[in-house]
Amino acid sequence: MFLKCKMMDWQIEKFIEYSLTELGLSLKPVIEAMKKWGEKI
């Protein structure tokens, strides 16, 4: 799983907080390389 989902309930407003798991964070170098490649185009 790449994302964690945590539902928060603060009084009336509800929201969902997403964060990357360790597996998702391990993709950071790949995503940064793709970003760098895309900036060259």
C-alpha cells in the first residue's frame, strides 16, 4: 500500500488526511527523476 488514510472529525467539520507509507516514500527518487526528465522536454 502506498497511501495511508486517516479520517479526522473535529466537531462539525470532517476531513481525511493522506500520507505516504514507507513503500510510497521509497518511490520518491523515481518520481524526482521523472520530474527532472519532464522538465527537459
